[in-house]
Amino acid sequence: MKEKVIIYLHGFRSSPESKKATFLKQFCSINNIDFLCPPLDISPEKAATQSMTIVKNVMGYQYQQIILVGSSLGGFYSTYIMQNFEGSEQILSILINPSVKPFRDLESAINSEKAWELEVLNIKPFTRDHHLEIQKLEETVGTTLRFPDNILLVAAKGDELLSWEEMSSFYKGCQQYIVDGSDHSMTDFPKHWKSIKSFIGV
């Protein structure tokens, strides 16, 4: 039985094939850690339910440590779980450039896809209904974190989409690893993982 499991929640329009997900998967296989990365639905309500269901199922396996790693919108979903899941005091959460106000930030994404993208890339449109689902989820997250000691914020000052100061302020009371430069995708994530992984005792 492996002692730890990492559940990676990817960002908006990302996937289990993303660079961070692939890097973490390799890291876990080398270090005898179980790794899960569900392909999250475009519907925030469904994605939140998917994420919560995986955490509930994993809870039944008696791991010594469950670790959520969420990037961007996945960071918001991780926070949603930390705020709403009954056993979340037992979970550690690493948030990479998390979306603090996704309802505001994703307004511009409503029906922004071009017809050829929907057809050629076989992606689903992000609709106004999806946007309203985010608003409901955001309301259940609130502004006061239940277990700040269990959360590590990883925020890049060079994030071109989201404000690192807003993240730092929202996750005050949590441990914070602030990166000079970098970008929203944190393309240099492997370099920083060396410092980040001590939070989960690896």
C-alpha cells in the first residue's frame, strides 16, 4: 500500500496531458506515490462533483496522506473541496496560480470558441449556464479558509492572467511560495518543485 496519493486538478481548457500533470505523474512513479488526474468536465458543477467524488473514494483507501494539487481553475476546485468536504482537515493542498474569482475571470470565455475550434479540436463550448455554475461554487467557498495550515499557495509574479497579489491576499494565513517572474502556466514548475515538495514531506 502506497502511503501517499497526489490528485492533480488541471486548469481551464487543460488536460491530464499538460506539462505539470506529466511531470507530477513521473515524479510520483519514481517516488512510489499514487497519482490521479481526472479529465475535468467543462461544466464547473460537473468538474467539482468529479473532483469531490475522487477525493471521497480515495479517502476509503486509508492513505496516510492525500494531497490535492490544483492549477488555475483546478486550484479553485481544490479550494472548493477544502472548504466543503467533511474530511478536508486531513488533506494537504498545493495551489498553483489558483483562480480566486473565477466567475469574474471567466466571463470573457463565454461562447468565445470559434466554430472551427469546436469542430476540429472537438471541444465543448463554455456557456452562460456554465458561468453561472461557477458563481454558485464561488459562493460556497466564501472568504474565510477553514484549514489554512493545510494549504500551500504557489504564485508567480509574472502571471499574465491572474494577480499574484490577489492570490496572496486571499490565501493569507497559508504558507506561500512566491515566484519572481515565471508565467500563468508556470512553465518552469519542475525547477520550483524541489522547494515545494517539502510541504508534503517528500
